[in-house]
Amino acid sequence: MISSVRGTAVHVEADAVVVEVGGVGLHVAVTPQVAHGTHVGEPVLLHTTLIVREDALSLFGFESREELTVFGQLLGVTGVGPKSALGVLATLTVPQIADAVAADDDAPFRRVSGIGPKTAKLIVVQLAGKIAVTRPSGAGGTDAAPAAAIPAQVVQALVGLGWSERVAAEAVDTVAADAGESDRASVPALLRLTLAALGPARKEPVGG
């Protein structure tokens, strides 16, 4: 089992990074937030798990052990595969997941691409009492950024992933106008929706 990867980032995609460890490049699937915070040529440490299937060996990486633990718990839910579990962590923070499960609220999970109503309910039922989350002193139940700062943060993330600031800003404005209130109030959710609208990164020159 590969439980962690420490090395140099040699390539960054919208949902994956390639980390060079001892001359070997490891392709690690990550959330868009992790990809945005990873820069080519800089050191990176990811807590990882290796998913073994007949036709593939897939490595999934996270910034914290807490996220890795929740990823494993999500995989234990009937109907949740690695991509869907990663999608949950791309859309919701660990405290938000814990709060939704504690409140028996499956609505946040239904907003995740690939998670249907039945699976969302199963997540709440099967994870009840299992998620332990460490909160900073004085922290509330959510990690939402100030509403006015959310579109700007999403634009910065998209620029870091290869889109020009103009294209990114226009896409965020368009998506935000049609998004629900909860999606507009969440950086991960708005970023995910905008990435879906833009499609694969075009790597346009910044300022183009």
C-alpha cells in the first residue's frame, strides 16, 4: 500500500498531479483544490491510497489524513466508487460532510456529480456516527468563504489550471448566474460547476 507520496510536482492537470519520486513519475488523482495549490517544480506531500482493479492501479491523494480517512469511509458506502468519493471531497469539506451526516441531510451529496438520490441517502445512513472531525477552536459548522470572495477565488483557481483570467471570469459569472444559492456559496461547488462548463483545460496563455 502506498500511504503517502513526497516529491516534486512535474505536471498538473485539473484533477490530477504527477509527482516525481526517485526518478519515477506517479500519477495521482486529486481534487481541483489540491491541483490548484500544486505548482510544477515545487515539493508536494500527499496522503494516498492505491485502488487496485483488474485493469488499472489508481492512486488517489489528499492534503490531510482526515480527507484520506473520509475517502475510505465513502468507498465503504454501497454504490460509491473512487471517482464519486473524490467528487464528494471536491464539493464538500470534511466538516461539511460530517455536519450533513449528523443532520441526516442528504441534499449536499445529491449535488455531487454521479451521486443519485438513493446513493446520497445511503451515504448519510451508512456514515452515521463514523466521521470524526477536528475543528479549529471557535470554528462553526461550515467553512464557507465570504460570498464576495468566492467568485474571485474560483477565477484564481482556473487561471492556475491554465485558463486566461478573462475566460475564467466570464465562465464563473455565467455559471454563478444559473447556480443555486448553496453552490454560489461554496468555492469547491462553484469551481466544479465551472470546470464542467469549460470542459478540458485549453492551456490558454494568461491574458490572452
